Amino acid sequence: MTRLVFIGPPGAGKGTQAERLIRERGLLHISTGELLRDAIKAQSALGVQAKAAVDSGRLVPDEVVIGLVEEGLENAAGRAGYILDGFPRTVAQAGALEAHLGEKNLPLDHVILFDIPLELLVARIKARAEQSREAGGSSRSDDNPEVLRRRVDEFVRATAQLSPFYEQRGLLRWIDARQDVETVAAAIASTIGG
């Protein structure tokens, strides 16, 4: 079983690489954004708590996000493994994840950090938005430079704490996300084996 965490700013290629691993290796993609939307829509106990936070403009509390991820991890049973995307975002969440996986004796294998300069991210986001418009679709809400910079700032703050946490545990793997999709995919495959 392969147990991965993808860390990186929006536009770094996490989604593209996650899709490849899902297709090629049968991994489950666990996205906190999707988990939150699904829980809110289903009006589950955790979803009600999440909606209250979202509606008031607050961050969803760690205990709610952790609960949703733990539920999501239950769906990984019998799968080839999983990729956590968007979680953890804080050291408290990382500690809770470590404790949960430790209880099951299923520690993480790798935490892959997609390393990319801000200027290239902005260029990628502009290109992604332009491609969406050309295809007749609407661009994503985060496909504009101002929102991107805010999200990258949040990412940098969080990563400043998470990188040392995972580095101390020997799990952090840096991937040069400036490279093309195939080169990044090969680097990830080399990192995780097989």
C-alpha cells in the first residue's frame, strides 16, 4: 500500500500528478475540499460544523477536517493506497494524522513537496484560465493572480511549519515542479518506487 501526502501551492501540478497515479496505480485521491463539500451537502454532523464555519467566514476547525480525513481514509481500505491532497495544512493536523495512522500501524510513505517559483505559478494559472475560456468554459475561482498570491501566501506560511515536521521524520521529498509533466511524473515514480 502506498500512502502519500502532496504538498504544494495551487498550480504546481498536484492534481495532474494525482490523476496519473490514480489511473496508473489505482490510488485513492483524498481531497479535503471534496470531503468538505460532500459532508456539507450530505448534512452530516461534521458537515454541519463545517458549514457553520464556512458561512461565518472562519477556517473550518482542525477537529472537523481531521474527522473528515479519517472518514476518507476508511475508504482506502482494500485499495493500492492513497494520496492526501490539501491535508495536512497545519502541524496540529499533521500530528493528528500521524497519531491516527500510528494507531493502525500504517505510517505515511512519502510527503511530496511540489517546489515551484511564484512567477511560474502565475504564468501557469493565466494559461489555465485562458485555456478554459478558449474551450468555452469558465475559469476556476482561484485562476486569477490576486487570489493565487493570497493562496500561495497561505501555503508558504503552512509549509514553513510542515516542512521541518516531515523532514525530521525523514518523509519529505522535494520535487522540482518547474519541469514538464512527464519529468515530474518520472521523479515521483522514482521517489515512491515501482
